[in-house]
Amino acid sequence: MTPEQMRDASLLELFSLEAEAQTQVLSAGLLALERNPSQADQLESCMRAAHSLKGAARIVGIDSGVSVAHVMEDCLVSAQEGRLLLRPEHIDALLQGTDLLMRIATPANAPQPADIEAYVALMAQLLDPSSSPAVAAPVMAELQLQAPRVEPTPPAPVIDVASETPEPAPRKNKRTTEGGERVLRVTAERLNSLLDLSSKSLVETQRLKPHLATMQRLKRMQNNGLRALENLNVHLKEHALSLEALEALEDARRLLAESQQLLSEKNAELDEFAWQASQRAQVLYDTALACRMRPFADVLTGQVRMVRDLGRSLGKQVRLEIEGEKTQVDRDVLEKLEAPLTHLLRNAVDHGIETPEQRLLKGKPEEGLIRLRASHQAGLLVLELSDDGNGVDLEKVRRSIVERQLSPAETAAQLSEEELLTFLFLPGFSLRDTVTEVSGRGVGLDAVQHMVRQLRGAVELEQTAGEGSRFHLEVPLTLSVVRSLVVEVGEEAYAFPLAHIERMCDLAPEDIVQVEGRQHFWHEGQHVGLVAASQLLNRPASQNSGETLKVVVIRERDAVYGVAVERFIGERTLVVLPLDERLGKVQDISAGALLDDGSVVLIVDVEDMLRSVDKLLNTGRLERIARHGNQAAEAARKRVLVVDDSLTVRELQRKLLLNRGYDVAVAVDGMDGWNALRSEDFDLLITDIDMPRMDGIELVTLLRRDNRLQSLPVMVVSYKDREEDRRRGLDAGADYYLAKASFHDDALLDAVVELIGGARA
């Protein structure tokens, strides 16, 4: 490539960047002018953008760009001077001009000369309706517009492009933001590398801490040595020492004092250096991290225009209002949000907003409103997209469910509004009877949910019939950094993302209860299942001597569990380090990170962990967590399972056994008891006979057939004192039969002692 070719290529690239920025200004300004055609500041902004593009195109030598920008500028100048009132057809044509300019700036998608001629002729016809339309011979289909019905006005003075004095083009090597700041484009790979290096430098500065601690220790040792030497000097004064010995002692004292002074000075310098290095590394890291964050407005480029154009093509008047455009979001998240947001906006225009005639009949304004709001909440980007349209026709959804054989008619008739709305997210589900270019294929909301879940987010739909719909999306602010709670499990560090944590708590032993054979605790008005992190992560259970159990309550949509850990280390902001691809998907782990001291921490995949909990529950392999801090003492106490459907009897037996020193668990029927027996270890089973779901005889029969449980002592306690009932119980495998009508406190306790001995092993 010759130097001239390199220069031309560089200029074309700069023109492309210029066109991208200025067409965004034009689009935003023209959409504002459509609502208020005489808004002076927007007219000035659009005219200046068109003028800048004309000058830039002339410098680069792109004549087609000069022609398009010139006729656009003529139109805007006429509107500025009051010779032309901008109507929808003018706005349409000017917006098409911005599209043409963007295509001209993209060599691979450049328009044909005939397209340029057609556009110039179209704009001339719009500016002077009295002129002959024959000049617009090769008119593109997308550029054919009806001329505006306005009174003839004097045509704007025609300027000969060839003879016009070139305007100085702006310095295109300096791209700027709205605030006037210079902008430099950097590849994503370099930015990721910078963030990785800044993270490592932050960790490296922490390595000075142990050296500082060693220096402080050495300083204390020198102080002790100097004091010892002073004491020695005092004691030696009582003895007659030679002059040489006294001088040697004084030299030692002086040298030690000098070294102590030098060490103190260098220690202070090192401490200052470490602090400065740490602060600068932190600033470098924060700055590198901030470089990845972009305003939410970046994903909205063209969306306002898309909503407007789609609405016009469907014969609707639609306006998009946006709040929170400056909300900062990771660029990777923004890129992945563009497609689902486009789906939702198109869905709102097509399905939600009614035609102007329908809206007037309902007492609504002709123009439909779609509102998009972005905000931060607990480390998440929260998006709310609402419209004031017709809402969702629930009866139509119900009929569609039956027609598609997704549910029997009887069941569909009983579905709640929330259940009906979930069907809209199924693959292939659509309320359109025919397929159009806009909708009807049933891929919109399914694709939205899939893409949002890829971001570890969630989407919900709410609606009010006749008033509109509201989509609520929650996604992480960034995929590169995660705010986490670091905990210790099996003497290793693990991190739970804060976005998935409901709360952290310390559970006392009495807070843990048995429900259907599994351990639960009370949280916000409901029983929450309790699981051990050591079992989920395949780590050895620790000998925790604390009085309480450390629990992290995690949530993923409707699934909530309490995960017991050994220790809370604290909250940290972690730079996500992807795992080596050769490892594949590691169960319950999403990524890794480095702590301040350089040690590795694994970041928990909460969604995967909850699936692991479900698997353990379904297979009956969920292990029991010791309810007392002192596990040795807990293990030494013998455990008894009481199974009875009577609350009074259960509580009576439980208290009797607790007072005698036994550890007691209860179950409400045979099925509940069987689940408890399979998931926990007991020394004795005490069961009633007549119970719902599974009676005591069935329970004992199952127990005796189980290889692990068949040797467990069993006591049957029943109101029935007939010989045949006693025989049934003993034949099933019970070791002891006691009638409730005849037993008293001592009878029950004596029988327990006879079967398993005292409460302590």
C-alpha cells in the first residue's frame, strides 16, 4: 500500500467515525423536531451536523456524501429561516438521508449512484412542490414519499457544489464526548489486559505487608536488645572493669542505637512506599474498571428511531421515553442487552400499543407511550419497560394454550394470571394467527428470556388489562467484576455473589427444625431448607466449635436455601478470572478470583448449586448438619426419631426424651419418618401405627428391608392394645410394643433404656 493509499484509508476511517457520531445527533434531533418542528436549538444542532458532514465528505472526496448532506442542510436552513414548516414527510426524508450518509460512510454497504440521484430529486421536490417531479426518475422504493401539501414558497438559493468555497472540516483526529472530552478507541482485548494487569498489581502491593510486619518485629527485637544492654551496663558498674571492656560495651551500645535509628527511618520509608503503592494500584484498578463501564444510552442508539419507524409502518403513533440514560453498565452486558431490548420494544409497539382510532375510543391520547427506565439496585442493573397499551388478552392466551395442546381445557381454565403469562415465554408461543415481518413466529419473548438468563439475570412480566404491560429485567452491572461474600468451607475460600444472597445469619441450635425429615429454619415467614456447603462443594466438614451456625441464604428466582459455612471472611470486590477451558464446566463453580493476599478464591455458581441441592433431595442423599457447635458432644448423644401424627403425643414424647438427655427428632407421619431415616442417622425409632400417607407397619416393614437400617431398634407405641395389633407390629419387625393407654413416663423411658441404653454413648 502506497503512502497515498494509506492516507486515503485513514481519512475514510475518520469519516466513518465522524458519520457515526453526527448521524446520531441528526437522528435524535429530527425525532425531537417531529414533536416540535420549530424548536430552534434542535434545528441548529441538526443543521450544524449536516454542515459538518458535508465538509468532511468534501475533504475525503466523497461526492455522494456532499450531495446528500447538502440537500439535507438546505431543508434544515429553510426550516430555520421560517420558509418551511417541517412535516412528518420532511422528517421521514431527512431520517432516510441520515441512513444514506451512514451507508456512504460504510464502503461495503455504499448506495448506488441512482439512489443518491433519487434522494436529491426527492428532497428537491419536497422543498419546492411546484417543481416537476420528473427529475426523480430512478426513485428507490424506500424513498418514495408523498409531497407535502404546503403553499408554494420561494425556493432556497441553489448553490453550485463545484464552485462553493470549501469549509474547514473539523479536526477528525480528535473525537469528543458531549462534555467535550477527547475519546480514544481501544480494543476490548487491550482493555481486558489492562484490567487484568491492574488487578494483579493491586494484589502484588499486598505482598509488602508481611515484609512490613517483619521489619516491625525486628525493630521490637532491637529495642529489647538495647534494653538488655542497658541492664547489663547497670549490673557491670558494680564490678571493676578494664577501660577496654568499658569502651567495647559503650561501642556496642552506640552501634545498636544507631542501627535502631536507621531501621526506624527505613521502616517509615517502606511503610510510606507501601501505602503509596497500594493507593496508586487501587486508583489504577478503579480507573481500568471504570473504562469498561459505559452509559446505558450506548445501547439505545437507534432504538428511538426504530420505535418511531415501526409505529408509522403499522399505522400507530408511538413515543419512547427513556430514564436513566447515564446509568453505568459494563460494555459486555450492554452488547448482550441490545437484542432482548429490541425484541421487547418491537413487541410493545406491535402487540401493546393500539391504533390512534382504538386509543381515542378508549379515552386515551392518540400517541402511545413506551417508557424505559434504567437504574442500579444492589449490584444489579434494573430495567423496567412499560407501555400504556392494551395489555395482554388473557383469554386469548388461554385459548392458544388449549389449541396448541399445551394443557387440557379444564386445567387451562383454572390457570392464574401469573401462570398464563409464563406461557408467553415458551418457545414457539405466539398470539398472532398469521406470520408477519414484525411478529407471529413465537421467538420474541423466548429469545429474550434465553439471553437474559445467559447474563445470569431474570425477566418478569406484569400486565393490567386495557392499561398496558410492564417487563422487569434484572442483570448484573458487570461480568468482569463481582461484589461477593467470601466464606470459608473446608479450610478453603469460596465467594457467593451478593446479587444472589438474601441475607447472612447466625443460627442457634434451637432455630433448626425438622420438616418432612429435612432440616429447616424460619426465614421471612417460611421454612427454608438447610444444606451444608461442605457436602455441595465436596469439602471435608470442619470441627466447628462455635455456638451458632453460619448460614448464607441464597435465592435464584423462586428457589431459596440456607447454605451452612464455617466462617464469614467478609465482602470483597473480585475481578472475575475465567477457568481454564480444558476444565470444562466445574460443578457449582462459575469462575475464580484473587484475594488481596494473592490467594485464590472460587466463585460459586448459585444457579448450579441450587440444582445440585435438588438432585441431593430427589435422591435422598442430603446430609444432616450438626445442630450444636460442639460436634463431639452432639455425636456422643444418642438420637431418637419420634413418628406420630398427633402433635400432643409427639411433644410429650420429645420432652420426656430431651429431659433424659437424648437428642430427639420428630416426623408427622410414616412418609416423613422414612425420609428422615434415609437422610440422617438415628439410634432408635419410636412410631405410631395409624397415620396418614404411610402407617407405622409399612414404615417398619420398609426399614427392615433396607440394608443400612435393618438393624435399627424399633418401638411401636399405639392406642390399640389388642393382641392382633401387638402381633402385627412385632411381626413387621418391631423390637418393643407399648400401648398409649397404659404407658406412663417411666414406662416409655424404661423401654428406651432397655433398647439402646442411656442417653450418652
